[in-house]
Amino acid sequence: MTAIITKPDLEQKLSLLSRDAQYDLACACNVSGEQNRKAGSDGKWIYPATLPEGGKSVLFKTLLTNSCTNDCKYCPLRKARDEQRFSLSPERISRVFMDYLRRGKVHGLFLSSGVHRGPEYAMQQLIDTAEILRRKHRFSGYIHLKIIPGASAESIEKAVSLASAVSLNIETAGEENFRRLSDKKDYMRDIVRPIKLIKQLTSADGRYSRVKQTTQFIVGASEEKDSELLAYMQRLYDNMNMQRIYFSAYQKGLGSPDLPGENSSRTANQLRLREHRLYQADYLFRIYGFKASEMPLLKDGSMPADKDPKLAWAGQHPERFPVDVNSAGKAELLRIPGIGPAAAKRIIQRRKKESLRSLSDISSRPAVQSRACHYISFSGKRASLF
């Protein structure tokens, strides 16, 4: 077992543990780029966040420890890595968080941990921290707790009872792909069954219906296809009461040499673009009513990299266009490239007062006009930019 180093002072530990928390995105952090985070005075990362249930907050994000007994081949904190290991107690993390909260620096907490001494011990440390905040400090705000793979059902329920949101990262699509990521963890036992349990606990008629569940895929670490990821995304939303799904492009150089992602021909930029396309597809699922079966795919099961999936879908379905913006319902309007929920709402409200006649009636933005013009009509008359 890796020893815990205790020599560094509190600020150094916080800085390093917060840095190591960057690999987990399932806290609803801003996905448009790391530039949106900022460092606190003692080195902790503070993250602007869009919460799973909507609304904005600023999260204090850290690990309790970066010591880990797991062998996840994609993870820079895995047991086999020669890394400095640090740990902070639940009491200490709670005090630091409350200090930041009182100073108005943060409004919520995202807390994760390496699997030190085993899943049950690690999960209990997270639970202890949440209990200190809820009961000793009377903190009633946002707490996101990671669920440790391999934790008992009793510990999972206890964590759910204390949290505003929880997440257990699914990592990849399916058992076959998962076996390439870990020799120790079992996909059904450690990932799928706990996600199902959380779904039961947080369902509309469950005891903890207020609690949100999220998860994360590591994109490109295994040999998963986009088609597989899309199918799993659909199942998670339809069957597992999942509030949000996040994606993290695999970072080469951090994993085990035998990991498929380490031997992939894809560049870092290509992986980030793939991550971006998956986020776009996810948005189409959640907001626009698209299904996995509608996502445009190439013969190898990947989404086209050269255009966003909504535009690619429109190109594959000329029979659905043009859409008459003076008579189409909301669902039809949302299929038009360039038209989002806000624009669709404006169109429906405005046409109650008068007929829409030109692209300027749709939007004042040239980019939106240019994208939508090929796909809409005005009472039978095709749109034109001129």
C-alpha cells in the first residue's frame, strides 16, 4: 500500500489535492474549458458551475486523498504510479470549506477521493465530511459526493441522504470496453449495480428524489465507438434517472502503456473535438428531443468530425425541410440548424402577433440567419439571405 506523506503543510496539500481533482468533470463544472476555473489564495481550484438541476454556483473542488489502491489504467493516480500521496481529514476539509463559504468565495462543495485502504473506508471518509458539514456546521447548501466503486449499498444510501448530487463514473460503454481499463474492478458489480441503486433511491417516488445523479465517460481510453457511447447515453437518460452526463477526453501519457488510448493514432486535438461532438449530441438528447438512433454516424461508428451532429442530421434528411416557421410546432422548429430553444420560443410568440416574413424576423444574428436559411420557409416561400 502506498504510504501517505504528511510533511507538506496544509496549503501545499490543498493545492495538490485540488489539482488532482481536475480529472473528474462529473461535478457539473463548466465544460467550455479550464480557463473558467480560478485558483484560490491557497491553491485550491474554484470552479464556476452549471448545476445538474439548473442554475449557477461556484464549487470548491478537491480530493480527500490522492492515494489509491485501484489499478485504473487511464488514471494518473493509480496505484502503480510513482506519485506523492497526500491526505486530509474530513474535519480539516470541512473547516477549510466553511472558511471559504463564510468569505463568500464558494457556494458549494464537490468532494471526491482516491480509494485509500479500500472502497468502504474511502466512502466513509466522504460521508464523514458531509456529516460534519450538515450536522456540526449546519450547512444546507450544495454538496456533490463521489460514489466509490465497490462501496456497500448501505454506504451509498448514506451518501445519497447527505448529498445534493452524487456521481459514480461509468467510464466507458459496456463490460468489454471496461475490461481494458481495469483488471481489478468489475463493471456490473462496481459500476452498473450501484448506478441502478442510486436510480432507485433518487427516483420520483424514492426517498431521496431531490438528489441528482450524474456520471462521466472517459473518451478514447478504451476502444469504444461513438455509436456505443450514444447508445449508453440514451439508456442512462431513459432508464437510470441520470440528470447529466459528462465527457473527458483521454490525455495521452498518463495511462498504462498497454492501454488502447496510449496506442491510438488520434491526436489530442482530435480527442478534444470528439469530446466536443459528444457534448453536442448530449445537448440534442436532453434539450432537443433527439434519440441515439438519429445521430449521424460514419461506417466505423464514429460521428462526423467536420460538422456538428444537428447540422449533419439535417443534411441527411432533406425530406424534413424546409420547415415553415409560421406554422411549425416547437419540436419541428428545434430541428432547424441554428434554431435553439430560446429562438423557437421567440418565433412562436412573435407569430401570434404577425406573420414572419424574413430571416431578420427570426434572428438579428448573421450567423444564425446563415445557418437557418437553407432549412426554413415563410408561409411556403423559401428563405433567402438576399
